[in-house]
Amino acid sequence: MSKNHISLVKDRLHRIIFGVDTPAGQAFDMVLLFMILSGVAVLMLESVDSIRQQWGMTLYLAEWAITLLFTIEYLLRVWVVKDKARYILSFYGIIDLFSVLPTYLSMVFAGSHMLAVIRVLRLLRIFRVLKLVQFMGEANKLKMALRHSSRKIVVFIYFVLIISIFVGSLMFVIEGKENGFTSIPRSVYWAIVTLTTVGYGDIVPQTSIGQILATLLMITGYGVIAVPTGLVTAELVRSSASGNTPVACRHCNHHNPIHANYCMQCGRPIDMQTVSEETNNPD
């Protein structure tokens, strides 16, 4: 087989596997989604004792068949993509790899194949398969808002941890081991649960001073919850006002800057008319 023929085969497979603009590519993605759903369903059924006792071998064979198909698909993706390192280290590349590893690891570590439930994340491809570009744009706005507010959120979490450690240490001294606060780490756990208003109720302060401190911490928790939400919301508003909405490539769905003429991932030209329409009509 000549190099030119191999190159043509790789290009054709690339269009089928990574593209959605051909009938073959759409059919491939729909079959892939069906396989993902089937794989997740098999794992869920296998976790039920009564079903596993009756259909255990069938589910076992189905899991291996699906894993082998996913393995072939992953190897084909690595083979046809031009920038292999970029795909392997990308979000989808890591998810694709981790969706097959647990089954192989189960030959060494019993039960680890259940971790293959991570393949449910591959269903995120439905946005690309069904060409829900407007939803991808909104998801990208949220991702950018989280990225821009990440430093503020980290600083906020830092102060929350300080409050939790301080209050937890106080509760350890105030309540003591006899009331369930057996150590400072366990007391800090109680403080975090109380501050986030989760309130499991497994540890409850018994003294008056402890209850007063718990009340103050719970009131503080309502304000604490609102802070990260406000930070992300402010970034979302700022992003929408700026108008710099990234544009998805019609061929590989990679999001590019609004003024890009060529896709930064596949190098193909971006349809400027489509860009304008998607930007001006996000709905």
C-alpha cells in the first residue's frame, strides 16, 4: 500500500471520526453514542446483585465487546489525527482513554472495571453530533467565566478554609470528645458541613456556647454560598457584554477567537458568514 493511499485513507477516516458534515460522520457519531449508552447501561445493570447473578456472564462479555470497540476507536483517533499529543492530552482524549482502561485494569484489580462509568462523560459529544452550536457557545461562555473568576474563587476558598479550621478548633475545645468532637480534623469536618448548610447531623454541639457558635456559623454559611455564584455571574455578564463569543469550527467543533479566519485545531478556513450569523443570533 503506497503512502498516498494511506494518506487518503487517513483523511477519509478523519472526516468520518472527527467531522459531522458527512452522512458517514453523522452515522459514526450516532453509533458511538449508542455504544456509550449501552456501555453505561451494562455497568449499571451489573451493579444490581439479582441481575448480575442471572446475567453475569452475558454482561461480562458485553462489557468486553464494548471495551474492545472503544479501544479500536481510540487507536483510530490517535492514528488519523495530525497533532497526536494535542488530542491525547485534550479533555476528550483523556476521557476516551480512561473509558477503556478500567476494564483492562480489572484483570489485575478486581472490581476496577466499574470505574468505566466515566465513559458517560463521552455523551458530551452529543452537542457536536446534533450540531447544537448555540449550546456549545453558552457552555464555552460558562467555562470562560469560571476561568476568569478562578483566582477570586481560590482566594475565597482559602478564607473559608481558615474560618473552618478556626471554628473547628474552637468547637474541639468547647465541646470535647464526650460530645462527638473527638479530634480537630473531625471538628473541622463539622465546621465545613455546617458552613455549607449541608448539615448531616452526625455531630451536634451540646453546650450553650457551642450551639451559639454553630448558629453564627450557619448564618455565615448563607452569605458564603452566594459569593462564588456572584463572582461567576459577574464574569458571565462581562463576557456577554464584551461580545467576544468564540466560534465553533464546522469541521472539528474547536472554538476559535471571533476574528479567526482559520481553525486553530484543524487549520481549515472558517465560514465568515456562518460566524457572523452565530455571533449575531446566539439563540
